[in-house]
Amino acid sequence: MELCRKKQWLVSVLLGAIVLSDVLGNSSGCFQQEKAALLDFKATYHGNDSLKLRSWVNEAKSNCCDWERVTCDSSSGHVIHLDLGNTIAESEMVPFVYPPGEMGPYTSNIKMPPWPYPYCSKHTSRFLNWSLFLPFRKLTSLSLSNSCLLGFIRTEDNSKSTLKKLETLDLSFNYLNESIMEIVGVLPSVKNLILAANFIRGPFLKELSLLPNLEVLDLHMNMLGNGSHFATQDYKNKSTLKKLKTLDLSINNLNESIMEFVGALRSIKNLSLAGNFIARPFPIKELSLLPNLEVLDLSMNHLVSSVTTQDIHSSTEFYVLKKLKTLNLADNHFDKGIFKSLVAFPSLRSLNLEFNPIKGDLDDNGIFCLLVLANLSKLEVLRLSNSAITGYFPNQGLCKMKQLREAGLSYNNLIGTLDPCLGNLTSLHSLDLCFNFLSGNPAPFIGHLVSIENLCISFNEFEGIFSLSIFSNHSRLKSLLIGNMKVDTENPPWIAPFQLEQLAITSCKLNLPTKVIPTFLSNQSSLRDIDLSGNNLVGKFPSWLLVNNSNLEEVDLFHNSFSGPFELPFDLNHHMDKIKTLSLSNNQMQGKLPDNIGSFFPHLVNFDVSNNNFDGHIPASIGEMSSLQGLYMGNNNFSGNVPNHILDGCFSLKTLMMDSNQLNGTLLSVIRKLRLVTLTASRNNFEGAITDEWCQHNLVMLDLSHNKFSGTIPSCFEMPAYLFLQGNSLTGTIPEALISNYSRPTAIDFSDNKFIGTIPDSIYKLWSLRFLLLAGNQLQGQLSSQVCQLEQINILDLSRNNFTGSIPPCFSSMSFGNFTIPLYSLDRLKPFSPRPDVAEMQLTTKNLYLSFKSDKFQMMSGLDLSSNQLTGEIPHQIGDLHYLHSLNLSHNHLHGLIPESFQKLKNIESLDLSNNNLSGQIPIQLQDLNFLSTFDVSYNNLSGKAPDKGQFANFDEDNYKGNPYLTWNNSNRGSLTTLPPPSTALHDGEENDTAIDFTAFCWSFASCYVMVQIVLVIILWINPHWRRQWFYFVEVCLHKCFGQFLEDVFY
């Protein structure tokens, strides 16, 4: 017995010595094995990526526990936390482009938002050896998020030695597939597993069943719906997830079959299935099996409300969810029937029903909807915005919700006035009524809401002048949004007791007639966001506003009438370190931008001074704005080159817009040093060639139109989504290689250059193309029927070229304005620019060259084949283009009849068939085209009588001349008119639209002269005073002009 005790004592001493040596051995630093593993990990990075791990150096005195992104246990010295995510250098990133055939903004049947993280280039994407992490025996947390990982390399030894202490693993925002689950499956201690935003398809429930301690599972933004879903044969493994409390499967294209899997997770507290394709009635039966559920997010699905009141009262399952506190059902297909299901959630505190077609009046049916809400005694948050709610504002229903803290009813169709009883909601902190049709004066009840913190009443139909003096007792007010109202901030005099964080007074009649900037702002010092746009305010730029509010992040003063120079505060040591957005566009400011503007706003993200009168050079100090992503300087008078300092310092710049200035240079340095997404530089004096260096950028929008670029387009150039090169001197052929397999352009404009050859066949394969303008070049060949493969085209302009042959008869398959097909690619500009309306395209319509901004492209549709050498008849299939607005086939050699099918062009506004060889009569049915405002068939061989009803009653001689056998009703003479044959050939050249009929001019002038003389004689005859003044005036004039002559003659 004594011997056993001695052995036990000896074992204890030995174990203590081992532990003590382990601690003491690392008192001077981390373990050498772990340090070596960290250095091996750093060696896997490419190029500049390792710069984010500067402290990781292989020096004897360097303690890895002091390295960035590394945390060690204070007692043992072992590494316990590794935060290795987001270590890819920004210089190695380009905008994300979805792989072909995968989810993305071009896939109409997938509700997938744009990928929020950058795309990794080929040399930054990599596989990582999992054995690098095996030396970290005590590691509890590992993050490799956003690391451009394609997967992990495993060896046979990997499975023998696992990270037994690891509790949190974050591999989100990478390119991992379901093979990652093989590694996850040998980590039984993991509690938090984050695999969001990858390419995981499944099935993988077998691996999950090996994680008995799993509490948090995040798989949102993967591709689970594209695989085998959660297969039925794997459901037997789901019961092992007994500790799972949080599950996020949002944005995975899952369908309603997922509910069977979810229904077995009895321990779940937080569940998100948002952004999927769950199409079924509200899944109350499955949810009733989750007694611990507290937070449920089913937003952005296809759920409907089909539960009847009888079902509710006959089932006790509804009352199981007594712990549910937060319910998000936004963006589904619920109608008012969903309110009947809410009785199942007596503990509900937050309800979100935004973006549902609830429709109708909440007060009908015995105000059942609001009665249900009022009975939810704990409800604090109610969101019903964008729900198509109509009728009168539900004053009485809301007034009963005494516990309400937040109410959102914006973007509906509510009418009526606001009852003063709303002022009794003393718990109300946030109220959003923006974008309705409310009327009356909101001041009476707002004046009583002294506890309000956030208030939005913008863009209603409120009446009278809204004075901000009603807020003189609102000491808690933090956010105030007012728009489309008559607002007075000056009268009656008042003192603001609050310190605002957000203020938006937009598109108002503010402080008329003085139009001064609100003076109460001089006492505000906590503003983070201020928007005074669209108020026509006058005066100088309020630099004092920046000085007083050091926490400002966003300043929007666009669409006003501020004038004078852009002056910064005199204190050169003052810097606005927090401001991210400064927009001064569409004012009347002038002069030069301050030279030190970059040092004053070092962290600007968006800087907009477009549409002003600034001149001089672009300040080089803008290069000190290292966080700048959007620079908008268009429509000013800036001159000179783009400073190199900007190119060296603004390495985050994504959007550069400098249209309509007087800038010059080659832009080569811009392309070499910046990794832009959007570049617009139209209407300047830039010159040079588009060289191979332009091929190294993944631009979404490029506008170099109306400059002096020359030369050919390199074959390596990859087509952006929007490409505008019109109005230059580019030569050669359009490269076939310009259109790659990954190109998805929306707009191409090569008009008014010197391109030759034929249209590349590859252009016809661009199914996403909406706008193709090649006018004013030297292109030739026949129009291929392949052009009809551009089924989504809106504007096709091939005018002023040398195309021959006949017009293909297949146009009926093309959309030309049929907007039932969503314009996904137009939305791509929005993340990159708050002002995507700079690029222009021109379309000839109504005898005018009209320019359309990019935000109006989808509003127009047109087909222009004019000024070519086309022959044959006009295909009757063109009449099937029901949404076409403009059709121009003039100045060709077309013959035959005008197709009667043109009567189906119900939206046509401009129809030009002039200068051809068309014959026959003008179809009488065309007079039913109610929108036709321009019609020209001059210089053809038409005969018969032209229509004279509808829009044709407004047309005259200029629309029909040059047709010797055509008669029409001349409304000026009240008779039928026939013109003699033209004295010149039909195609001698373009007619002079501005020529004046000399005979008509002479008769008009003579008539006016006689009438003036008669009126003058009558006036002088009637009024003796004016008669005397007239003869006195004549006498004075004669004396001044001929006085000396008269003296010589008579004296």
C-alpha cells in the first residue's frame, strides 16, 4: 500500500515538473514549433500579400506572441487565436465576376445579391496545406475568411493529429466547395462553424453529425439549392445536432423541402432561411416543433398566407412558439391573411412585414389587422413599409399600441391626416412615414412626441409651412428627415435643445424668400450625416458647418445655388478625418479647388464636384485621399493633365468621372497605376492610342467618347459592360477577339469613327447586349440574319455606313423596348457610382440627334438603318416590334409597299422612310398610331391620298414632297395638294431642312409692312398729341440728317 502511494506521489511530481517546464520554457517567447509554422504560413502568400504580416519576421528575438493577428495564452505561451482573414493586398484584387453558369446578377432565376467581396486574381487564389495548422495544439479560434482559398491539401497524417481544442472556425468568403467538410468532420470540438459565402453544394450532413458540440452553423450565400439539397437519406444524421442554437441557411436557393430538416432541430433558437425559394403557405406546423425558437428570419422567399381563422382556433400547435420574439417575413407574398397567424406568437416584440403585397386598407373588416397587432402586448417594433397599403392612415389602430417604440409605414399609399392622439405614444422613439400621400399639417401631434429620436415625414402632401420651432422641446431628437415640403427654420425664433446626428431637408421650399442655410445648424456639433440637397440655397459654401461638426461622415449639398469659391477653414491644422462623402454637384461654384483639399479630407471615399464652374488644374493633393473610391469632376472647366500624385496615392479609386472638361494628355498613366471599375472621360482633349496596357483592366464602364483617340483597338481588349468610344478617330476593323466568352456587355457605341470591314460575328452572340451603335463609320457587307440573335436589344443604330443587300426578315424575335426582360446589368453601375448618368448615346429620332444618359437608356428603343445602300422590300416582320419608339430606314434604295403591319407599331413616335423608291399608297391604318409625332415619306414614288386623321392631320408638305402622284390634305389651304415631280434625283444628297420658301417670305413681308403702315396712320389720325409728336420727331430727324443740305438749297 505504501509502495502504491509512493508511485502515485512520484507520478504527480513528474507531471507537475512537465507542466512547470512547459510554462517556464516559454516565459521568454512562443513555442519554436508554432513560430516556424506561422512563418511557413506567411511563405504561402504571393507578392504584396505578405505586407499585411510585417511583424512576422524570422529573428531569434522576435516573439510570435507579439505578432499581429496572433494571440497566445498568457500562462502557457501557446497560440490560441489566429485571425488570418482579409490578408490579401488590395492591389491584388479586382471586381468579382461570377464564374460562367454560376449565380450572378445575370441569372434571372436566382435571387443572389452581388458578391460583396473582391475577386481574387489567378496568382492570389490558392490551395492551402492543412498540416500548417497542426502544430497549434491549443488553438481555439482560427479565421481564414476572405483569403482567396480554393481548398485545402490533406495528407494521410492530417487525420491522425487534429486540432482538439478548436472551437471556432471561420472560412467565410472563399471559394471552397463541399470537400471542406472532410476536414471539418475531424474537428469534434468545434462549436462555431462559419462557412458563409463559398461554393458548397452538399450533401454533407454525415460530416455534420460528427460535430456533437456544434452550436453555431453559418452557411449563408452558398449553393446548397444547386446540389442535392438535404437529401432524405441523410435526415437520420440530423438528430445528432442536439446543441445547435443558431443556423443560417440564407441565400442558398433552397426550396420548401428544407423545412423537414429544420423541424427536427429542437434546440434551435436563431434560424435564418432568408433569400431562398421556399414557396408554400406559412410553415406554422414545422415551426411549432421548435419550442425554443426566439429569432426567425424567413424574408425574401415566396411564402403566402393561406391559414384560415378556423385553422388557428382548432389547433393548439400554434401556441407552442411562446418564446418567439423577433419575426422577419419581409419580401414575400403575404396578404392581409398573415395577420391571422400572428396570434400564435404572444411574446412577439419585433415584426417585419415590409415588401409584401398586403394591399388594401388596414382599417377594414372591423380593423381586424390592427386589432391583432394591438393584442400583441409586447410588440415594440412594427415595420410595414413598401407593402402597398392603401386607404386612410390607421390613426385609431396605432393609437392603441402604447408600447410601440418603432413604427415604419413608409413607401405606401396612405392618405388622410394624422390624428393628434398619436402624440400620446410616449414610448415611440422612431417613426417613418416617408413617401405616402398624407395631407394636412403634421405639427400638432409631432409637437407632443417629445420622446421621438428618429422622424421621417419626407415626400408626402402636407400643407402649409412646416416650422422647425415645434421641436423646441424635443431634446432627444437625433435624426430628422423632411422632404418635398414648405419648411421654415427661422420663424418663429427658437432654440434647438437637441444635437442631431442626421439631418435631411431635401427638395423643399426652404426659407423662402431668403433661401438661407438654416441658422440653427451653427449650434449643432454632433452631425454625422447632413443632406440639404435640392433646396436652391444661396450663398457661399458653409465651411463653418465642417468646423463645428468634427464627426461628419457624409455631406450632401448638391442641387443648390451655392456660388463663389470652395473655401476651406483658415486653420491649416484642422482636418476632417471622419468625412467619407462630400457632394457639391450641380451648384454654381467657381474658381480653383483648394490646393490642400486632400490633406483636409484625408479619408474621403466619394468626392463629387461635378456640374459646377470650377477651373484650373486638378489639385495634386487629392492623391492624399488614400481611401478615395469615387471621384466625380465632370462638367466643369478643369484643364491640364491628370496629376501623377493622384494616381500614386488614390490606390483605392474605383470610379473616375471627368467628362466635359478641358483636360488633355493620353490617359496611359491613369490606366497603368489605377485599377478602376468605371472610367468616363468624354468630351475632353485626350489623345493617343488605346494600347495593350488597356487590356489589363476589368472595367465595368469605359467612356472615352468625343476625344482625339486614334489608331486601332487591340485584340486583347476585353469588353466592359458599357463601352463608349464614339466621336474619335479610331481606325481598322472591330476585333473579333474583342468579344470573349466571358463578355456580357450591355451597351456598345462605336459611332462616328473610321472603322472598316464587317461587323464581327461574335457581336451577335452577346445575348445581354441592349444597345449597339455603329453609325457613321465605313462598315460594309450585308446585314446578316445573325443580327436577330440580339434578342434583348433596345437600340440598334447602323446608319451612315455602306451596308448592302436586303433587311433581314427576322426582327420580330428582338425585344426593342419590351421591358418584361429585366435589365440586370443596368443595376451593376449602382454599387460603383451614385451618379451613373454620365455616359451618353445618340439616336436620330424626330429629325433630331438626341442624346440619352445611361440612366435613361432603358426608356428608349429604336432601329436606325438609314443612309446605307440597302435594297429590297421592307420586311413586314418589323411591324411586330410593338414597343419600338423610333424607326429610320431613310436614304436607302428600298422599294415596294409600306407594310400594313406598321399599324401594329403602337408605341412608334418617329417613322422616317424618306429618300427611297417606295411605291403604292400610305396604309390608311397608320392614322391609328396615336403617338406618331414625326412622319417622313418624302422623295419616294408613293401615290394615292395620304391619311388625314389622327396624327396625320398635323403633317404638311415637308412630310410628303417628292412624291409626284401623292395627294394629301393641306390644312392651310383647305384643299388637296399635289406637288410636281422633283427637279433633282432622289439621292443627290441630303435635303436642306432649313430652306425658306422665298415666295411665301415675300408675301408675308409685304403683308406685315402694309399692316404696320395702316395701324400707324390710324393711331396718328385718332390721337392729336401723338400726331404732333410724330411730325416733331420727323422734323428733328430731317434737321439732323439734311440740315446743311437744306440751308445750301434755300439760303
